[in-house]
Amino acid sequence: MGADNMKFLETSHKKFAAYKALSDKFGPEQAWEKMLVGYPEQQKARMGPFLSEPTLAQGFAKAAPFFNAAGMDMSVVDISNKGVDAVLEIQRVCPYLEICKEHGFDAPCRVICEMDIEASRRAFPEMKGEILSRQASGSCACVFKYERAGKR
């Protein structure tokens, strides 16, 4: 297992452990908000360079190697249409499915994916994102759609 993969796994475990501790102490909604403190700024720093590409598809394609290094097997599909710059991010592997169970959660979506979408929304209000498909709900892949006006 590579160093990137090890760091990814360590960070994931820490995130679930932190959410579990905060949730036990304050309840799930307050834990959610506490976990989001500073997260939009991190998303802006992390995603900003990718989102500065001419299209979301180009930016997400540049991000794919980072996801793939963590074992996620990411594909990007440009679905831009009718003046909307849009992309599907398809993750064929969800490394969080087992990690979440180690921390007492049935599914990782609230702690990882939904939090990422919300942090992205707060960091980039011009872009909207949504989860279309979840492996944790029995789908064969996780699918996310992101779109913003006017780029295409």
C-alpha cells in the first residue's frame, strides 16, 4: 500500500472518530456543523485549482489521479448542456464502506460525501452538487453531479 493510500486511510479514520465523538457529545446535527467549521476553506484551497480549469470536466479529470491513488477508481463524464457546465464524477470503489463500520456507522455518506458536498456548496456558491447514486445504498457506483452556469 502506497504512502498516499496510507495517509488517506489515516485521515478517513480520524474523520469518522471525530464525528463519532462529537455526535456522542453534542448530537448528530451539532456534530455536523462542528465538523464543517473550516471545511469550506479547505475545500476552496483543495478544489480551487481544479475548478479554475475552463470546464468542470477538465478540472475533475485533473483531480482523478488523486482519487485513484486512494483506490477509488474515478471516472469523469462531461454532461454540459444548455449553457450549463456540468460533470458526473463516478466512483467505482468506495473505501469508506468498511472504515465507517469500524467507527459504528452503517454508511459513510453523511460523514464523508454529504459533508464534502456541503463544504463545496459553501466554498463555491456558484456551483451546485448532488449525490445521484450511493454504493452504501446498494448501487454499483457512487455518482455525483456538479454544475455551474455559463462556462459552456
